[in-house]
Amino acid sequence: MGRNSLSNKLKVGILGGMGPEATVECYKSIIDQTPADTDQEHLPIVIVNNPQIPDRTEAILYDGDSPVPALQDSARVLEGAGADFVIMPCNTAHHFVSEVEEAIEVPILNMIKATIDQLEPGSTVGLLATTGTIKTEIYERYSQDKVEIVTPSEKDQEIVMDVIYGKKGIKAGYKNQNLTDELVKVAGGLNKRGAQATIAACTEIRLVLDDSDLDEHGLKLWKPIDIISKEAIALARQGGQRGQWTR
């Protein structure tokens, strides 16, 4: 299936479901950041929301089911639906990005790389992320010493995981001030260790934490989901022929 013949814009593919609300936030971020005065000026987007993709942190830390087959299947669906390129609004899933790329011909815009590209060289940046993302050191790999990455203490990381995965955490559908306050405390600990900014390196964190919440610590909050959405908009608005963007 080819690109929408009525559009001069490339079609964005969102590989979602990790989790569903993160997928909605990614779609909304693209809409909010697209310069458009009419419906027709927005981008063509195809979304696969597959919540059955096995948990990425579980696979990395505890030898759980690999998410790769489901990620690859979802990527193929997007490609078959005419997506000119794909984005994945899940930080931890980028540990498997090379294996997903093998399944399709269209490119995947890398959210981790796009985020690192925005950071000031030589700065120190704190990471609020799943333990899976932290253990893979994926941000450190893409940074290649451009910035210093600091991560929470073991105790603080337990707090972050409870905020994300706990019975009253974000993935369970909770979004309240208590969760925000817990993340602010962890961010304060990162600040004491030299962090000048913080990356919301789990997409769901964006649902309960904003820049203004970190004002007391003077920390800038980088949101990878907004960064990759902006990059997707820029590429899609360039237009062109689909084959031009295959790898």
C-alpha cells in the first residue's frame, strides 16, 4: 500500500501500545507541534497500538518473553499500511531497535539518539527511566561521552519503578500529585549529584511530571516523546517519494 496520493506529506507510523497512554501522548504531541490552521495541514499518521507486546523491562532484567517478534510484527503492519517511517514512543524498546529495523525496509527514527542530539555537550543530565533502560545503558551508548548521565540511587530507582509499575502507578491508570511529588524528590537527588537537567526517559513519566514541577531544583525537563514527535513532523513535512526514505 503506498502513501496517500492526496497528500504531499510523508506518512508517520507510530509503533505503540507500550503503554497505550504513551501512544496517545505521542499522537497528541505530533498534533500539538504541527503548524496547521486546517485539518488538511496536519500529517497523515498510522498507529498500531499493541498492548500485548511483552514488557521490555521484564525481558531485559528477568529473562521474560522477548518483545522482538511482536515489535517486528507491528512494524510490518505499519509498513504495509503505507508508513514512510516509524517512531517508537517507548524508551526501553529502543534496546531492541536494530532487530526491529531488520524486519522492515522503511527507517525508524531513533528517539534516544534524537534526545541526545538536543543536549548541551559537556553537561550532566539525570535519567528518570525504567530499570530496564538504565541497565542497558542505552542513553550512555548513544551519548558516547557527549554528556555525563547520572542515574538514581538504588532506593530512588525503586521509587521510580513504583511510580511507573506500582499498584497505584501510572501504568495502572493513576495520575496524581503524589506520583509527581515522588519523582520530584528523585530528581532532587539527581540534582545534588550534579544534574543540570533531567530526561523523562520513560514515556509515561510525561503524564505526571512537567517542567514547572522541577522549578525548585532549577532543572530543565527533556521529554523524548516531544523531541521525536518534532523530528517526525520535520521529516514528514519535507514530503517526497516513499522510496526516497527506505534504508
